[in-house]
Amino acid sequence: MTRSDIEDLILRVGQGNRAAFRALYDATSAKLFGVGLRVLNDRTEAEESLQEVFVKIWHNASRYQVNGLSPITWLITIARNTAVDRRRKLRRTGDQAQIDEQVVDPGIGPEDMTIAASERSRLVACFGELPGDRAEAVRRAYLEGDTYADLAARFDVPLNTMRTWLRRSLLALKECLTR
């Protein structure tokens, strides 16, 4: 599916079109599930998070605005934020299941795994270009769900400095990945 196809589906979902919602789910749910799984590291929790994601998409699609950026980025942001919120909630309640083995989606084939490994290698290389504390802050913020305040305290920097670190680090990663 192309970028414009996904944008069109989101816009139609915003108008209450159920067929478009189903098509959007079919086109993006695997990727969004992967985002949740990466953050939560628990298949059941990731499935629950995915359900919340699509409820949010249904309710907020009318707010989506075509802005030249990838619509999948908007969807991934919703998925990531939902998973991070869920992870924080689980931490507070202490009910998060610990999984020692890596969960692999049985729908992923060898070609997809090769592409993912290549992309992972590029991302790891780009993370290597960041100063160590910045890379750790990005990992903790966007993969482990630490809040900006937690990170500022951990790295003993003001909150606004932490926000600047993260923003600049993400821009550096983006630039590295586009090379």
C-alpha cells in the first residue's frame, strides 16, 4: 500500500467509513502490533494495546491532517504512545509478565526477517554515532517508556535539556537513516 492509499484510508475512517477502517487495519495492524510488542515484550499485552490503538484511530482519524509526512508515522506514534502508557500502568500495578525468550510473529517469513535484520543493523550503526548517554536516553524514552522527568533525574540534567537531547538525537538518527 502506498503512502497516499494509507492517507486516503485514514481520511475515510475519519468520516466513519467502516470498510476503510477494516482496510486500514489489514494494511497496518502487523506493523503496529510489532511496535507494541517491542515496547511491552509480551504478546498478550501487545494484542490488548493494538486494540486500544485502533479504538484511538477510529476516534481520532478525523483530526489527521495530510502534511507531507508519512501517515504510517502518525499511526506508529499512536501505537508507541499507547504501548508506553500501558507499560507504565503495568509497572505501577506490578502485573507485567516477564518473558525471557524473544517472541517471533509466525507470519514473518525469511525475506521479512532479512529486511528487518538489515534495517536493525542500520539503526544500530546510527545509534553508534550518538554519544552514549544520548543513545541510552533515546532507548529508555522510546523503547522502555521512561518519562522525560525520569531521564532528566537519571542523567542529572534539567528537564528542558533532556527534551533537547532527545529531539536532537532523533533528528540525528533520522538524518543518519536517510543517508
